[in-house]
Amino acid sequence: MNKTIIIIPSRMAARRLKGKPLLEINNIPIICHVVKKAKETGIGRVIVATEDKEIVTAVEKNEGEAILTGNHKTGTDRIFEAFQKLKISDIDYIVNLQGDEPMIDPKDIVNLNNLMIKSNSDIGTLASEIKEGSILNNENIVKVITKEKLENNKLTRALNFSRKNLSTQSSNIYHHIGIYFYKVSVLKKFINFNQTKNEVENRLEQLRALDNNITIMVTLAKSSPIGIDTKEDYIAIKKIMEYKS
């Protein structure tokens, strides 16, 4: 039976919104909302990987599990250190779930997990349909361009990821959602590659995989959550989540 573990990279020094993980919604830190969603999937153990003791404290206070890591340039490098520290040998897939996606739907994560195991894919991620044109030219929202049109319960290959204005393009562009499933052997290979120029310039670590000819598969998410990158995002999502509660 295939086994999956979810590791959530998190740090206080977020580039666009410092202290983001501990900003509260309904009196609970953002990072703890993400941990709760990850636990709801039931697909495996959930751990937060962070270089900040205050994040560890907050996660443990809210009945989560966290592990201290060193300082890393990317979240993927961070989750790999955490995985090594855990010394678990029977894991097939490691999930890198972004710590700023408190509205992600656990059902979408479960569906991706099932598709990854069924297809034996190397790396997988989620994307949703773009329903607002403003998303195409919002550089805080990452877009993915796929080889084929996304369909429910089907994987297709990612051709590129971009933050830039894509309003002049029209085919197979989707809103990328911050989650990656890595086959353990592929993650080990990935973290040994140097950061590529493309990755650094676009601030998108998934481009390191594409630049080294590692295939990323994408499936359609039924929900379209907005990640928290800016103060405006935080205020908007805080209102939505507090209204729903």
C-alpha cells in the first residue's frame, strides 16, 4: 500500500507579508488552518517544517506537529530536510502543501493523491479554472499552462508556470494551487539540482523541475482557493472565512 506524508513549509520572513503564518483568522493562526485542512484529508501524517520557533510553538499549541529546520532558499529544500530528520523509510510520496492556502479543499488533495498513486507519476499538482480576467495579469497569482485541457480525475502535463501577464494567451491557462506531490526518489533528485536562472527570476521553484526535464502532472481542482500573498489577500480571506464560520 502506498504511503503519503504531508509536510508544510513555513517561515516568518515571507517576502510580501512578513509574519504571515501567525496572522489570525477566527483567532487561529493561518498556518494552523492549513494544518487542519491537511489533517482532514486523512491521507497521512502532517508536519510543519519551519526555521522559526514561534511557528513551532503556535502549531503545537493548536495540536499540530512541527519540526525545526535550517534556513533554506525554497520550501522544497525545507521539506526535504524535515523528511530526513523524521527518518521514515516507508513513505512513497511527500506532499509539499503551501502554508498560505487556508481555504484549500481537502477533497482536492485526496483526489490528487489517488491519481498520483494510480499513475505512478513523479510530481503532481492542482490547478483550477480562471473565472476572472484580472487573475491573468495579477503577478501574485501563479498560472500554469498545460498540454491539454484539464478534466476531472485526469492528469495532464504542465508546460510552464508563470506570474506574468498572460492575457494575450488563451489556451489551457489555469490558476495554479500551492501544492506538490513528490515521489520520494524524485524529490531527492530535485533538491540536488542547483537553482536555475528561470526559477530565480520568476520566483517559482517548480521551474527547476521543468528546466531539468522532470515532468509535472496537473489535475483539475473543484475549488479555486486564493493563497495569502499580500495584506489585501489576508483581509479578503479573513472576511470570507469569518463569515462562513
